[in-house]
Amino acid sequence: MKLKRIPTANLPYEEWVELRKSLVFKGMVGGSDASTLLGLNPWTSKITRWNQSVGTANMKNIDNEVMFHGRLLEDYVADLWQYWTGDPVEMINNYQSKTKLRKSIRRNSIFINPEYPFLFANIDRQITSHDTEEGKGILEIKTISGYNADKWEGGIPPYYIAQIQLYMLVLGYNYGQFAFLKDGRHMDVFTVEANPNIQATIVEEAFNFYNSVQDARKIIEEGRPTNPTEAYRMISHLEPDIEDEYKVDLDQFLSEKHKAMVDRVSIDSDDELKNLTREYVQARQEEKLAKETKQLHMQQLKQIMLHRGAQEVDFGDSGKIVWGKTFNVRFKEKAEVNF
């Protein structure tokens, strides 16, 4: 099936952001949105994303120094990826001898598959040839810190997996690769195969999300609310449920919505409110105790390290403590294997 292409060649970054926002306002779902809909995004909630699509929440243009450097380093990492074998020394030798093992190209387009018109893909690169994989594939480039990479348990973070699975689904490819550059000096490459189960979940969640956005927009259009608060109340029953995991952006969204209300009232309690309040107060008390215990243990660790003149404690495979400008502890007990 022929893909629809929206050209992005030579678009300034700001215009590319506005183009993507226009798709978001239609309720469409892109690669970075897939993890949000699946509840895998640690930064963004489905509720916030839904309100951005229906127009009851602002979609901020986020850009920072890390993202800026990441865009500039993309070509550099894609170039090194051509020579990668899994061994950094071999990669360097291949680079110096100009021995390329694979190739990729920019597509400079946002892709929409007519079979899934509610999805869109904006890939970093298209793999055109590969020494170990067959056919075309997706190449995603990530510049990350080694500290964050060391915190990953079990491989690539789920939010990256959801992203590349959506891209493979839209373009009809069977594999994709991540090229990671850690701390600007350590290269690594991971291959991800197409997963029909994950892709089916993405399609289901995105389809329901898209239809919910359309229903909400229709209510707003027909109801003609006079202010944002009225519009939000008209469609709040369609809003996605709160996820199990705490999301900072949802806290901000709820606070902003509440602050904007001019006709706030007092309501009577019910069992749901009472139970949630009871659990909140209990969690608050446990948090206070946990914080005090954490601070005490930190002081004890620092005292021992100070007495022994240590900057670092090495726990082998279980992790380490590094006390420099900050006090960083990474520790996970490894299960003992008995033979």
C-alpha cells in the first residue's frame, strides 16, 4: 500500500514542531506518543496528551541544550553506524579504511499509512542496506548520558521500543536499529524486530484515542462553550483514566486547570474521596518516615567513606556509590545462584 508523505525537507526546526502539532491537534499518534498511550512514558501522561489534542491544554514547544546537541550529533552517529561491528576497535579500523557495512538515508518526510490513518511516523533514517539484516529498516539515533543508560534494567527502555514499533508498523518494515552514543564517546547499536503483539496494542490504543478526540471535538463544536473551563467540563467524561504511575506533567495540568476555574464550589464527601484521602495521608506519613530513614543512612554511609578516605564504593555487579559533587548510589541485590 502506498504511503502518504508530508515533505519536511529544509523545514526549520520551529516549523517542523508546528507541523507535528497540527497532526496532534487532529488526534493522530506519532512515535513518541505511542509510549504515552501505552502508559510507558515516564514524563507524559495520556490525559495531558488527550487534552492537548482536543484543545483544552497548551502544547508547549520544548527545546533545550541537550536536544540541540542531539540534533547536531545525529549525522555523526549515523555515519559511525555504517562501520559498526559490535567492537569499537573494529569500528575505528573500518572507519579509517572506509569499509562501510550498511547504509541509511534521510527521508525528510512524515509518513502516514492509509491502513492506519490515525498514526504517523517521522523516522531519523531509513536503512537501505545491511550486512546482517534483510530488506529495509528503521534507524533511530539517540544521544544519551552513561548515567541514565546504566539505570536501564533489561535493555532498551520500553518507551523507545514503543516508538520504533510504531515506525515499523507504519512503514511496513520487519526490523529497526537504535544507534546510541553515550556521553559523546561510547557507541552501541541494538536491533529490534517487529513485534505483532505490541503493534496490535498500539493500533488498538491509538484508534480508541483518535476516536475519543473526535468525539470530544464534536461536543465542543456543537456546544459552543464560552470559555476553556466550560469546554473542559463538557468533555471531561471522555478524558482517559489516570494511570497507575505518577506523572509530573499531569500534576501541572490539573493544577493549571483548577487555577483557571472561577466558580469553584464545595462538595460533599463520598466513599471514593474518603478512601483516596485515607490512602494519601498514609502514604504521606510513610514518605516522611522513609525520607528520614534515607537521610540517616546517607549520613552513615558518608561518615564511613570519609573515615576511610573513599570517593567510591564498588559493589561489583550490584552497583556502586560515587561521592563527587553529588552523592550517587546505584545498588540492586543480585540473587545468589546455588549449584
